[in-house]
Amino acid sequence: MNALEAKSNLIDLFNNYFEVISGDTRECLRKCQELRYQVYCLESKIPGFYPDRYPKGLEYDLYDDRSAHSLLIHRPSGKIAGTVRVILPIPGNSDARFPVEEFASHSFYPDNVSLKNLPRSQLGEISRLIIAPRFRVRKGEAPSIQGVAMNTDYSTEYGGLCNSQSPCKDKGLGESVQRRKFPHTILGLFVAIVRMSAENDLAYWYAGMEPVCARLLQAFGIRFTPISPIVDYYGACRSYLGNISDVLREIYRTNPEIWTLLTNDGVFFPHSRGL
């Protein structure tokens, strides 16, 4: 398969199996918060995310009102595959802080020059990135909110939702979605992240994530710069920063078919093509 065919194949696979829905309506936001409640409060039972704090079954916080939200829908089943939000800057308030600054700024590397002159009006934070349990079907993925299997090399196989060890029929998704070959559902959420970031004129991303999640993203050429050591924030978590154009430019260099998918072939962040 040549490079052009690979690009087309990956985009076609995504469009056949997934759809990104903006969470800019009350109903879509409710579905985002409902999945967050199910995963954080009921499934993972993360300390601090206690069900009795959310009597309506919706997980929310003070950052929701200043965020762009998205749902990832699995087309064949109509099921929600995941959700993610990008926390946005507050216009005219350069002092408005982001979650990673609240919990980890004390541990930011002091010699990180890139942090000193960040344009706050173009800075956002990737947050609440969750894959629904029924879409974490590879061996070892189920315990991870982001669907990370510790011993799987995602860079060498295209077997996202379904493989011989975890057929979709066992997950109630039907025969029609078996044996599909999409790298990983997290890429669908990154389609949403790139779209939301472009629509809100962002140039930089903060992200707080487990190192194993960062390694998963690296397998697809998505590389962030660590700006802190690992700290305890609802588990082992490290803070990262990404210049969006640089991140996408590196993806273009190493995985052009994934760049095409994430940017809609250059519709979003066209200057990251790296030419």
C-alpha cells in the first residue's frame, strides 16, 4: 500500500466507524458528563469522585463552563465511544489558571523557557479524555480510562476495536463491526481535540496524563514535552506541553496518514504540513 492509499484508508475507516459530535448543546454536554460519571465515579472509583457528590449522575466541575466538549460516536452501533474536552482561556483574563497549573505548577521544571512566554490567549488544556468501557476491548485495555494496554505495540498493528482476542459481538456491538482495522479509539478523540483547538484559535496544549498514555500517543507520532516530574494527582500523573503546530508537524513527518486524519487533510492547522 502506498502513502496515498494509506491516508485514504485511514480516513475512510474513521468516517465509516466514527463521528465527532460537538458538545455545544445542553444534551450533548449532559452525555459527556454522564460518561465521565460512569467511568470516574462508578467504574474506576477514583478518590474524590464520589457518586454522592453527583446526585444527578453527571460529573462536572468549574472548568466545564470554559471548555469545548466533544463526543465520539461509533456509527455502526450508535454508542458513545468516548469524550474529551479542551479547557479554554478566559478572554481578557490572563491570570485564569488551568488544572495542571493548580495541581502541579509547584513542580514545573524551573528551567523550562517555553513556559515563561506562553500566549495565554492561545493556551488550552486537554482534559477528561475518556474511552467508554465497551471500546476498551484489547487484552489489558479495560482497566485504563484511555484504553492503554501495557504490552501492546500500537504503532505496528491496526486492530483498534476488534481483534481475534476480543470480538465485538461479545461486547454487544454486533457482527457488522467485527475485524475492523483502526489503530486506536484515542485517535478519534484526537480528531476532536484538533478540531476544537482550531475552532478556538489555540496554539498550545497543556495535558496532564499518565506516562503510559504519553507513550501510547508517541506510538502514533503524537509527542508532548514533559514539563514536570511525575506527581500524585489521582494516580501517577505528569504535566506536558505541546506547541500544536510543532506536534502536528512531527506527526506529518513520522505518520503522514495520521496527520491527514487529525487535520482533515490540512483543513485544520494547514501550516503544520511541514513543507
